[in-house]
Amino acid sequence: MPRIVASSNAEQRELTQRKVLDAFGELLFTHGLPGLTMTDVARRAGVGRTAVYNYFADLEQLLVAYALDETGRFLSDLKHELAGLQNPVDQLACYVRAQIEDLSKRHLPPGPAMRSVLSADSFAKLSVHVGELSKLLQDILAAAIEQDYLPRTDVADLAHLIHGSLTASASRSTDADDADRQARISATVQFIQAGAGAHFDATGRPVQLGSPRIISGAA
């Protein structure tokens, strides 16, 4: 059993659960989901196998809890960043960059793989957060169109294309140095902004489509 380090039983339970979720995420990233067991998770977390079952009935429940925790934290952080930006094209850049960063280090299997290993009920729970992300992007795009920063188009279709591009662009490679990785991310951000129809002035600031200062494409 883990050593008591918290000031209360409730806090201890929270700390132990956090250990289990973190250990599960590390194992997903280093070893993947196939063959992963609750015993592996307990060993990595430094807790007894029984302790893991005190929180999660099986691996599927643990996977869902981990996915909801990861996505929930990501959504909260992203919304905080977006709140500091006024221009919807800048918000689109923030969204794209955050998604690439998250996808490149995320331990979760991609959507189709998750569907194949989860029950319909469990997958539906995850879809709620996925829907929140899609709604967030669609709201950004809708605002950009309404303010004449992007040409009018079907917002849902455009969001779907952007998410597809993000998934294809994400890489977990750790070989590249940080400068090279950031350059690739910036290039992807610019590609998606340009593909959505955004335009910029000579200083790289987004401009409305009717502006005489337009320079075609992303800055």
C-alpha cells in the first residue's frame, strides 16, 4: 500500500488516483495499449494492484477516466489562452498550435482505435469532450467569418478538414530539436490559416477580406 503522505484520507485517495492516471499515461506513451495490464499500471504507479481496482474496475474504465482527465485539462487550458486573444484569426492560430502540441505528446490512441477497444457507452462518454473541441473550433471559425476575416463557407465542414490536417501533421518524434519542431508547427499553423482563407498585412497581422492592405496567404 502507498505510504500516507496526505493530510486526509480524501486527499490521499486523490493523490493515489493521480499516480495511477499518470502511470497509465506513461505506459500508453512508451508501450501502447495492446498487452497493457492493470498489474503493469500498479507497478509503474508504485501502488498495490488492489489499490488500482479500488478506483477503476477494469482497463476500459481506466482508459476512459484517463482520456476524460487529459481532454478536460486540455480544454480548460486552451479556453484560458483563447480568452486572452481578441482576433479570431489569432484564436485559430492558438487553437491549431495547442492541438498540434497536444497531439504530438498525447498518449491516447487515435479515435478509430479507441472505438475498437471501448464499448459504445464508454466511447460515447469520450465523444462529449471531442464534441466540445469541435464546437470551440467552429465558434472561432464562425466569428472569423462573421467579422469578414475568412470567406463564407460551411463551418462544420471546414472544422472537420482542419482537424484532419491536425491529426496528419502531429508527430511524436523526439529526434528534432525544439527550434526545428517549432518551425514545423509554425508552418502548419500558417498552412491551415491560409487554407481557411485568412489574409495578412505586411506586418503579419490578420486583416479583413475587404482591406486594401491584404497580402495573400499566411504571414
